[in-house]
Amino acid sequence: MEQKIEGLIAGLKRRNIEGIYVESRQEAGVKIEQFIPKSSSVGISGSKTLDEIGIVARLEASGYKVFNQYKPGISRQQSMQMRNLGCRADCFLTSCNAISEKGEIVFFSGYGHRTSGISNADNLVVVCGVNKITSSLDQALKRSREHATVLNCKRLDWKSACLQDGTCRKDICLAPEYKRMCCQILVIESEVNPGRMKVIIVGESLGF
Ligand code: SF4
């Protein structure tokens, strides 16, 4: 595993992306705060990984302005407004669906807020458990759709074509019959701006 992580971090570096390894979700929380200046506003994506780290509550307790679309009690309209503001925040915090050993990073998105936030942010922090590392980009895409998305559809009772039996049927998974979760796919193969993008690899299984 150690060699695989070293190879992955070297692969990210070649792509102008800073990769860092931490042992635990607690260390990931500390590292995330180090990567986000205190005065920053923060946009987030829906993410079981971020939930498991408990990062939103932690950032809010530390005084960050977090555009939290999942805040209890807010309306659907307010939630959508938070997502839009989050896409334009100083920092965007997210997890990925998979990452190849060479450092290609895969993100799936339903409405496109996640892909928008990732593409736009001046400061982008991605968190990824070791369970999401795959042998190739093809495997990363396969994992994202056939493993991560089907489990997320089930978790959120999302009315997609895979909801019933966990089998992807992307050729028929279209509106209005189905509510498709993986409408947009973003693969980051490289970064132009030095320092814009950081990937925290966590030595635990996190998210799907
Ligand atoms: S295309 Fe549809 S059926 Fe396939 S994983 Fe995505 S949401 Fe599920």
C-alpha cells in the first residue's frame, strides 16, 4: 500500500496537483483546515466522505462561512441558492468518486454544482479514502458508476434506473422516466494553476 500511495502522490505531482497522505479522518480534518485560509468562504458537495469526517460542523465551529445546502430546516429554494453560492466560494471542498493509481481523478454529478465548483474554485480541496484508488482510469470510471453511484442512489432513494437492483442501465436512465444521478462526468487529468488543487488521501475506507 505504501508504494501505491507514493506512486499516486508522484503521479499527482506530475499533473501539477498537490497530493498528501494522512492516516485518519481526524488528521484529514486538521489538514483541510490548514489548506483553507480562515477568512475563506467554503462551498461543499454532497459527500458521504465529508459527512464521515464531520467537516462541515468542524469548519462552522472554526468560524468559516460554509454554504451548507444540507442545513436542517432550509427550503429547497434556499438549498439550491446555497449550492449556487458554493460554486463561487473562495474554496470548494469535495470528495471524488475514484482516483487512478496514476492520479486521474473522477467526479460524477447530478445537477452539475459539484463539477462547477471543482472547475471554478481558486482553492480546491479533494478528500479521498484509500478504498477509492483504482488500477486505471477505466476502472475509476467503472467504479464511479457501477459501485459509487448505485450505492448513492440507494442511500438517497434517488429514482434512477439502478435504484431497484443496483444494476446500471444508462441507456434507458433518462428523464422523465428516471431521475439520473450521474448526468455529468468530470475527469481531471492535469491542473494549470500551481497550488490550486490539493488531494488528501486518507488511509481509511471513506464513503462509497
Ligand atoms: S446511469 Fe442511471 S442507472 Fe446507471 S449508475 Fe447512473 S444513475 Fe444509476
